[in-house]
Amino acid sequence: MRISRNKLATFDYTVMDERGELIDTSLEFGPLSYVHGKGKLVPGLESALDGKSPSDSFSVTLAPAQGYGERNNNLVHVFTKKELSRLNNLNVGMQLQAHDSKGQRLMTVTKIEGDNVTLDENHPLAGKTITFDITVLDVHDATPDELYGEQAFTTSCHDSCQDSCQSHMHGTDNHGCGCGCDHHH
């Protein structure tokens, strides 16, 4: 069976930046499963997976427009420490969740200089060319639960993946999360 719209596909992956440095791999947290055609992966990766079958292995290099997008300087904000006084022990690399009229937003502390704290809403991989090494493990018709429920985007070890995302997305390593919990994959 080939990957096409409404098929549940499972694959192993490794993600590297333009310097060949490892960003993320499923070897640590397990393979990724997603329903094809639901827009849960970055556009270039979903396109590259279209038509692939179990045991297919390939690499795809994605420019920012097909990956995590270009950097947007309008998403970089400078606050005073006083404005962020409710937040204790801010460190460069920390990621914070904000909830407002725009919904939930994730911001990374990118600079602390004097009384100013710079928060960046861009995805950590925005503006970067990235390479995925992929091995397709399984493809099957998605069940109704997989199509419309929580299973529309999971990993084989969903709880570990969520923990990994929290570590990646709230830690100091500034890496993306291969499991896709951040909804940009």
C-alpha cells in the first residue's frame, strides 16, 4: 500500500540542519505516525512522503518555505524584566507558553541583556534548510478514530513523545521536536 490521502503512515526519521548536525531522530523516541493529507507535517515532508510504500528509504532537503517557514522579525519581542516579573529564573533558551486572544503561542527566550528580555515566537527551525532521512515502516487505511480523533497524529510512544517535546520545546537545546507535538512537522 502506498501513502496517499487518509492513509495512516508510520516512519522512522532523522532531521539534520544545513551543517549536518543532528536536530532530532526517532531512534530515541520511536517512529512517527500521521494521517496523510491532514497537514500535520511541514509541507515539503508531506509531499515527499506521498506515494511512498513500506520499506522505502529516502532523504529530502527542505528550504525554509517548504519546512518551518522563513523567520519573521515581527515575531521577535523585547520586554522588560519588570513586565515579566511573574516569571522566575528566566534563562536564554527557555520556552514560554503565552495564551491571549490569538490563542496559544510559544516563545523562546533568545537574549537577556540588562533589564531587557527578548522573546522570539518563530519556530526554532524557521529560516533553516533541513534534511530529513526517512524510512517508511507501515501504511494502512486510517480508521475513523485515526482520521478524526486524537490518533490523527501520534507516535508509537505518544507519552514519551510528549515528554520529549516538553524537553525540546522548554529546554535549552533550542531544537525542534521530531515527534511533531509542536504541530509544525
